[in-house]
Amino acid sequence: MNVYSAVQYLLFVVIVTACVKPLGGYMRRVFARRRTALDRLCVPVERWIYRLAGVDPAVEMGAGQYLVSFIVFTLTGTLLLYAILRFQRFLPWFFPQYQTTPLSPDLSFNTAISFSTTTTWQAYAGENTMSYFSQMVGLCTQNFLAGAAGLAVGIAFIRGLARESCATLGNFWVDVTRSLLWVLLPGALMGSLLLVWQGVPMNFHHYVVASTLEGTPQVIPQGPVATLEIIKNLGTNGGGFFNANGAHLYENPTPLTNILELLSIVLLPAALTNTFGRMVKHVRQGWLLYWVMLFLFTGGLVAMHLSEQRVNPLLHGADSRPSQLQSDGGMEGKEVRFGIGGSVLACVVTSNTATGSTNAADDSFTSLGGLVLLVDLLLGEVIFGGLGTGIFSMIMTAAIAVFLAGLMIGRTPEYLGKHIGPNENKMIVLYALTGPVTILILTAIAISTKSGLAGLTTNTGSHGLTEIFFGFASSFANNGQAFAGLNADTSFYNIMTVIAMMAGRFGLAIPALMFAGLFAQQKDRPESRGTLRTDTFTFGALLTTFLIIVTALSYLPVLTLGPGLEHLLFKI
């Protein structure tokens, strides 16, 4: 590992860790409705929104009501976005000579669901498909709304664990409003200004047609890139303005913008661990979750860097030594201006969260590099994860570990002083099974039907299996990354990936919020000699081991037949 990559990784981890406490405390004050520096600007707007929408902020909701509001809000946004996409030809800023990819009903439906679930799975090229109006009013707006809804659900989940003898989790409309006004809008404003400073375009100019040195015309897309770029990362969405996404010079022009954009993805989900610790009045619990996340994140980072540092073994006689004229390692599919370090950091960050805004071609990574990305997705958003969804994913996993540990040592399964009984266990089991059942069944259907196999345009065999499996894993994780060898713009994949997206968004949020609702109704139990401590190094090691073992038990056969077999074939 060269010094540049090592310093970049270390700097990233240090910045994230340093921001966990102040950002976590800020979000706790926001959602506890305590005084913040932005109150003078945001409170009048908040009151106006409540009057306009007819919302009483003093009325709280139970878990069921909160879920219904979340689902209705998401589906309403989906329908509005679908309408914009279907009628974009008749709306402003549509250039028919450049937006040539037709938005069919199934592609429009897939895209609308994709953005409303923060998946932003894109089976199209942005600059050739979407008008400025669709990008700004449709996709950008939905990035804000979907991100705010996810954060609201995460806060409601934490609130349920923090309360006792209470039947409510808060008010969804209040949490969404405060997520937008106090968190996402200020963050997006500051971030977009930094990106514009670094050269990211923010205009409504017509596409530019330039002449190359060879004399051939080249179309250079323009547009309001900066606004979409920052919120796709801050809201853990990931949809690119351009087809190349984070590898495009306009979306990510410099190594500084690369770091800024990656930080904007991770900072809020990481800080929610501190928000959780403060709200449950046990800060060590939050730090334990953060250190487990960071340990797994660092392990994936090192593993992927080592795999990408090696040149393809099938290339005989190639000089892979670094020099002034070339970088070291396998540079296929990676941006020269970011190198191995910047590309690896971006791919590990994006695969661990719900933001598939990668700056390199996933399909070009080594088989072991692709395996790291897959494992990150299959862990279930527990390493930072999506905005709001990441924190409840980690805590639900911790609850499973508590239950199993209690069975092994003969102690009553308790978490945060509350009993994990039969009803709570049902929610845990439902949560744990949703991912493997959804991903494996959809993959099995795809590899056993002509429609599914027809999507493999360049690869078959083990790599083709990886492409299909990766697509469904990414859709379920509400991530949106894809191996480019899979042609997903077909009716089959437009429908099947929607099933995965919906399961990943609602199939996990429903049992998580019901679990929080059950916890909120309980009374806190005082610790005793029989209580299993969940804020110790031992429990952190148990949780880490549990995450790895459960993921392996669920997916090891397909991982072996996919990237594992591909790696072995390279050695034959």
C-alpha cells in the first residue's frame, strides 16, 4: 500500500470519527426540539408547513400509524415522480435531439420506485434520458424527500428504544419536516457551494457541441449538476446526473471533491450512533456500534485495496511497477486522477451505505474486489448504512446477537434494560429472513429463465452469476450499484428489481418499527448480575463475529459459485 492511499484512508477515518460526536449531538437536539443555531431561520418555515399541511405537531403516532404515514408518503412521491418522467417531453428544458432514450412505462416505474426508496438504480444514461426538469424537480426533489423519510424512520426507531411505558414513537410529519429543514437542506447548501467552487457545473445551458482534434463533433452535456450531486450523497441515494456517475469529470472533478462527496455519504449515518447513545442515555452503547462499524469498514477497505493492488494474473509479462508514467495495481475501470486509493475508498464507502455513487466500474474490479463489494451489500446496511436505515439495521442485528448469546449462556435476553420476548423475536426473525429470501429467490428466478439470462450481454458463467446476484443484492440494499455487464433495461429486470427495492425499504422498516413500538411499551428493568452487558468489548466481538457468520451461512454457496469460482479459474 503506497503512502498516498494510506494517508487518504487514515484521514477519512479520522475526520468521520471526529465528527460523530458533534453531529450526533446536533441531531439529538433537532429531533428532541431543543434549541439549535438554525432555529431562527427554520422554526417560522416549520410552522408555516404545519399550517399548510394541517399537521398538529403535538399529536404523536404509534408504530402502526407511523408506518402508514411513511408508506403513504413514499408511494405519493413515487406517483408524482412517475408522472413527471412519463410527461417530461412536454415539460421545460427537454432537448429531444439529446434526450434520445425513451422512458417506457416499466422503466419510468422502476426509476420512480428506485428514487423514492433511495435505491436510485439507474437502467439508463442520465444525460441521454433525463431533462433538466426531470433531474431537478423529479429526481433531486425525491432525493431530499426519500432521504428525510429514511432519517425520520431511524429517529422513530431510536425513540422507541429510548422510551418506556409509552405507546407512541413521535410524529412522522414532524420528523420529516425537521429532517429537511435542519439537516438535509443546510447540508446540501453548504456542500453544493463547495462543489461549485471545485468546478462542478450548476447551470441550465444548452448542451455544448465541440469539435475534437480529429475534427469529429462531441456533445458535452450541461445542467444543474451540483444540486443533485450533493443530495444524492447526503441523503444516501446515489443516482448520477450522468451515466458515469461519480467517475464523470463534471460530477467529481478533483481528489478533493472525491473526499468531500464520500464524507457527505458517511457522516450522518455514522453520527446517528452517537444520537442513539444520547437518546437511550447510554453513550457507550452508541460508541460500541460505531467501533464495530469502523472495524468492519476498515477490514473491507484493506481487503479490497490488496486485491486491486495486484495485476490480473492472466496478463503475462506486464510491467506493473509504479512510475511517473503509470500507477501501480489494476487500473482497468478506474479513474487515473483518483488512482487505486481513491477508487477503492469510494467503492467501499458506497457499498457499505445505500449510496451507489461509485467512481469506478465495479465490473472491472478483480473477483476478490467484487467479492468485498458483495459482502458489504449482503451484510445488510450495518456498516454505516442508509440515512436512518443503517442505525436500525445495526441495532436489529445486535438484538439478534443478544438473544442468541442469552440462549448460549442461559441468561434472559435483554437489550437496553428491556426484555426480548416472543413478540419481539417474531419481528427479529422477520427482519433477518427478508434479505436472504428476497435476494436468493429473485436470483434463482433470473438464472433459470430466458428473460433473466438475456440480460447478460458480455459475460456468462461465474461472472454472469455474480452480475445478476449483485444486481438484486444492490437493489435490496437500496444501494443502486451494478455490474455493467448486466443489461437491466428490460421489462423483466425493471419489475424484478422493483420487488427487491420495495422489500429492502418496507420489508425491513416494518418489523424494525414494530420492534421499536413493542420496546417503547415496556418498562426499563434495572441491571442485575444476570444481565448481559451490551456495551463491552466482548459483546462487540460477539456482534462482529455474528455478522460475519450469519452472512456466510446465508450466502456462502452463491458467493462460492460466483466470485469465489471466478478467482480460482484465474489460477488454472
